[in-house]
Amino acid sequence: VTNDITAMADNSSHIKEWETRADAFNSPNLKQLEAPMAELDAHLTLRTYIVGYTLTDADTTAWKALRSNRVAFAFLRQNLMVNLSRWFNFIEATAQPTIELVTRPGKEAVSDGASYEIGLPDTEQGVVTRFPPEPSGYLHIGHAKAALLNDYFAHKRYNGKMIVRFDDTNPTKEKQEYQDAILKDCELLGIKPDRVTYTSDYFEDLYKRAVQMITDGHAYADDTPQEQLQEERRNRIESKHRNDAVADSLAHFEEMKAGTAEGTRWFIRAKLDMSSDNGALRDPVIYRCNPQAHHRTGTTWKIYPTYDFACPVVDSVEGITHALRTTEYNDRDAQYQWFIKTLNLRPVHNWNFSRMNFIKTFLSKRKLTKVVDEGKVWGWDDPRMPTVRGIIRRGMTIPALQEFIIKQGPSKNINLQDWALFWATNKKHIDPIAARYTAVVSKDKVVCTVVGAPEAPRTEEKDLHAKNPDVGKKKVVSSKNIILDQEDAQSFAVDEEITLMNWGNAIVRKKTHSLKPLNLVKAEEDKTVTGLELELHLQGDVRKTSKKVTWLSTDQELVPLTMYDFDYLIAKDKLEEDDKLEDVLTKDTEFKTEALADCNVANLKEGDIVQFDRKGYFRIDRPLRHGESVVAFQIPTGKKT
């Protein structure tokens, strides 16, 4: 207890110290800022937080001072101080919702384009938002933005509530598998809804309200063929059934409810305004007949409400105060409010934000389902898929995903995102903690003899991360017998001095060609190298060599490794409406390289994120198994190739 009290007192004094030191971050002069910022950068070298192991006033005070200073903020954007930038971005992503920016008198808070002051009305009465996914597929990156923003405004901005409601109104497309996956994906995103509900819970209520609308003359039954219906709506032509007797429409609705052959021909339309310039107001369909069994309600219902009808009704009934959704619903807001008014429902406010779209990516569930069903990918969690599962399997970390999406903010501006920035955000999170290992490509690997190496293999303990000892230790085995990548070996000239990483310098003494031994003055790079003789030269200066190469001693249990890299699923930056998916799919999107890795790789677990020196960052998808190699997926870093 005494030790705990002492530690708390010590932390308290350090917090106060850094709160005082944060005053230095208010200077508008960059030269005056550089020294205190450099001190904090050095202090954060091996730390996540300024003091202790949790967020404290030291972090929030320093962050606010830097964030509110235009000069300091612009400097941080350049990432010239790695540790300080990492800490700043981490605090921004994880703690910003709880931090109110300090503004100087007469000045507005600094904005980086992701302002959350969007003027939601009536927030003083409480805020309840909802995220209403359809369980017809896995969550994709676009859904993730909607989910996180609804969670942000409900829980972090206004201390309200958020509901996840499954829009399960189409039994043809929906599955329990998707429902379970969506809940798991929300959990992965750190979203904890206050309630999970289902539109299917309200089928009886929705049915009664549809009957009331027909009775009141606000809806009617129609059997116009689909193509004709679309043409009539486009040309603002009223259906021949628009003014049918109420009794006739009710009778057709009952046929639909019974799921008869006659009933399947009919649907119910709301009677709005066929002359409107807004196509969403031209008598939208609000009920359809579908005798197929529902994954929750079985065969109880044969009729199902459309999203356009069910959403405003259930939003109002469930107490939603603000319906936040993407700008693709802009034209439907008037329709939404018409249902609210016509059915005398409790008011709900609409607010729309831009959907997050990426280059060379499609987010249509129909298209995503198509590539899954046709075996173009391994499944919904394929690392090439823009689903939450796929992105995480590729190597995106949850904090980085949250940071990227939250930084987009609730802006209405529509733009096409580049994946480079997305993955660059992730790199900031993984680089300080990814353990470093070594791998050599199996194809044409070069066997080398190292003259001057110890007669017996030697094992040393080395840091898994040169800049972060907390990551742990690894075994590095050195001996006379090593292997190198063919590409490196081909680049060597006889008598050239090179550096063997994590060991020291060596001089290339002999180079054997696939056809004959060569006493090379000029390397024949088009010929496969089959052997090398290196002479250890540990007194050599590693700073003066141009080639720092990876290597592996064969006097250890080398681990078989399969490294995957992937390309975009489509070749075009943006799909146009008339594009056929099969015409724009990239032919080859999966690239596999067999390799051998150091003995430490045998201990890696699924989900571990590592770096294979000079080969990149990887996520372990399958750990070592008897008779099977380790499988690792290369993680993009945002670097243009």
C-alpha cells in the first residue's frame, strides 16, 4: 500500500511538471517551440503516455496546447519528430472525444477539416442515434464510418445512446451468419451499442400502420410490372391503380399477407407526389410480398416493409432523435419526413454525411457477394476485400482504423480516398511495436561459407526491435554456413565489402556461377549465383558499406514461410454505372513467395504483426503447424510503388 501511495504521489508530481512545461507549446515562434518539442519527443521514445500507463492531465494539457497552436500543429503534420507525432496521433484518435480544445480569446479552435460542430438540433433534449445494417453481407469500410460516427455522436460527443438495429426486411438476401458477423465487426471496431434491435420485431406494428395508410387514402396496391413502374416514375406518370377503391387495395394487401400466387403479383405504394422533381417522392413502394422463410420469424410473415417505410417508423418508435446517414439518402429525407408527418409520429432529425469511397474499390453488397460466390476471393474476410474483416486480416489495426475514420469527420463533401493515406495511418501504429525477424526467399537461395566465423554455431540474444527494447528478445544464430537472397548475391562484386545485418561486415571473396566458377571483375547479373565465399571483417565500418543484407544461418531450425502480397480487385479507379464487373476485375491479384525464416518465427501466433527485415510488414495469418508453413500477408504502408 505504501509503495502504491508513493507511486501515485510521484505520478502526481510528474503530471504537474508536464502541465507546467506544456506552456512552452503556446509560443507562435517555431524556433522557440523546437527545443521543448524535442524534449517531449525524446521522453516519449519508449512511452505511450507522458506519465504512467494511462491517459492523464499531462497528455491532455500537452495535446491541447499543441493542437491549438497553428505553428506547432503544422510542424507535427510533417512527422519530423517520430515519437511526438506518434503520441499526438494516438491521443487524437483515442482521447480527442473527451478533450475540449482550448481557444484563445477572439480565435476559433484549429480545424484540420474534421469538425464535429455540425449543429445537430435539439441535443439538449438528449441524443439517441442508430446504426441500421442489413444482414445481407459483412460490414465494409463504408459501414464502418457510419457505425463509428453514430457511436461518436451518441456516446462521446453528447453522452447519449446508440442502437444497432438490423434492417432484416428481405429474407431472400439475409442470413444469421451475416447478423452474427456484423455484431462481431462492431465489437472489433470498439462499438458497444446500448441495445441491439431488429426491424422484424416491429412487423406487426408496421403492418397495422400500412393498413391505416391505405384506409386513410395515403397508400394503394399496385401490380404494375417492374420495368413499366420504373418508366412511369421516371416520366411522372400515375399508376392506373393509384385511385382504386380503398377496399380493393386492402383486399390485395390481405392476398399479399397470405402469400398467395395472386398476392405475389402485388405491392403497396405510398401516395405522395408523382409530379415532384424529387424522384423519391413519386409514390415509393412500401411493402412487398415474399413467401420465402425469414431467418428470424420463419414463415409467420409473407409481406415485408421496405427500408424507406420501416426506417422512419421504427426510428420514431425506438426513440431515435437523430438519424445520421450517408449523403446518398439526401433525396429521401423529404420522403422520410413525409412518413413521420403522415403517420403522426414523434419527430426525428435527419443529418447526412459523405460516404467513404476508395479508389479501385467497390462497396456494393451485390458485387461483393458476386465475387465471393464465384470464388474470385477466399471469402468475406479475404484480405483483398474492403470488408472490416478483410482489412483487419490484411493487417490494419483497430486504433489506426478508428483514427482514420474519425479524422474524416461528418463532412458532406464527397471524394474518392486513396488507400495510401489509409495504410500510412496504420504504419504509424505498427512501426514502433512490430517485432523484426529475418526471411530468405527459397527460390535460388544462395549458400554461403563465412570464413572467420566461429567453428561452432553461436547464438546471441538481440532486441526484436532496435528502437523499442520492450518488444522483447530473439535468438540470432551465426555460423560458417549461411544463406542469402539470390537478388542480393547477384548484386555483389568480388572483393566488395558488405554488411551482414545483426552481425557485421564481410568481404566477398568468391562467387560461383551456375555454369562455372567466376573470378569476376564485373558481375554477370543475368546468371544465377550458386555459391559465395565471404570473409568476415568485423572491424569494418558498417556506415561505409552500400549493401546491408539479410542472411540466415542454416545451423538452426529454419521455419518454412509463405508470404502473400495482393493487388486491387479492380483495375479502374472508379466504377461507372455501365461497367460490367467481370470486365474490370484484375486478372492476377494474389502473389505468393516461399521463403525460410529464422527459428524465432516458430513462436508467432495468428494475428501477430511483424516486420521481415527489408521485405516489409506482415500479419501472421497462420502460425507454424506440423507439415505446413507459416502464412504471412504483406501489409501495405502507403508508399507509392
